[in-house]
Amino acid sequence: MFDEKDVSVLHQKGDLVCTKPFPSMPLTFWGEDGDERYYSSYFTKRPGIWTHGDLAEQTDEQSIIIYGRADTTLNPGGVRIGTAEIYRVLEQIPEIEDSLVFGLPNAGDEEIVLCVVLKDRELDSDLADVIRNNVRKKASPRHVPRRIYSVNEVPYTINGKKVEGAARSTVLGQQVKNKGSLHNPNSLLEYISLLERSFV
């Protein structure tokens, strides 16, 4: 497990990495641009070191606890937060049909952005207060989103996983490297001008 400075860590969450080749390691991805998609998925963050994409923790007993995907670990105030912790709260709010959480740079720090697909209602300050209060109570004040936007769709991979990184890259005007793996790539179109829209 590596931290953000690529230092091996024990007794804390870190990125699950492999520093040497292993027998079951794939050589490429199937289909068009397989090599490019393979390397952008596993070697972009740390060239030459396989970064799996899961958060994990190694214990004294040499066992490993797998915490799940770390596609966009949030770092508001330098504190690492998993997006799953926020999704668990949002799933309990009846008005929310779907959601997407990612971080955006802000004055040397990072702010949490929440995009919600709503069920038969508009996003207003009352619902935003409900969302923020729930996140604050059931997660922590660090988890509370600074900006909340209403969107029509959340981007997913062909395998049904939310793609926070693709949305973040689109918002920042950066190239989305894994677009070929998206089930609904057109969903990213409304994220291009997201920062120009009003939020609550």
C-alpha cells in the first residue's frame, strides 16, 4: 500500500499497488486501443508501478483489508475521504435517484462537488439543506459538499461503475482518457459547462 507520496504504509488506508509483475497480471485490454486504455487505467498515477484502484490496509498479521474503489479519493483540508462514504448517505434520501461526487481544486485546497439526479422535483435550497445536514450527521462535516448541482445523468462504465474521474476531467477541461469504457459517454456533455451553472 502506498500513500500519496508513494511511500509504503501500514495500519492505514493506502493505494493497492504492485511494484513488480505478477503471474495473473493482464497484458492489455480487449478491443480497440486496448494498450492505451490498459496503461491509462493502471500506470498513469505511478509510471512503472501498477496502481490497482482500490484502497487497502495491511495489518500486523500480514492480512490485507480491501476497502473498495478509490477512483476519486477526496482530500478536503488534507483529509482523505472515500466517495462511498458520501454515497451511503445519499442513498437514504428519497428525493435523490442518482448522484456523483468528485473534488475540484480551490485556492490550494479541494472542495467537494455533488451532482444529483432527482426524482420529480427541482433542486432548491431546502433540499440542499437536507442533503448537507444528512451528510454532516451521518458522515462528518468534512464530507459536506460545497457545491450541489442538478444533472440529468451520471456517467457509468460498461460494467456499471460510476466514473467520478471522467466527470472531474470534463469539468476541468481535461481529456477523458477512458472514454471508450463508458456506457453513456454523452452524459459528460452537460459537465462541460457545469461551473458556468448556478449551484446551491
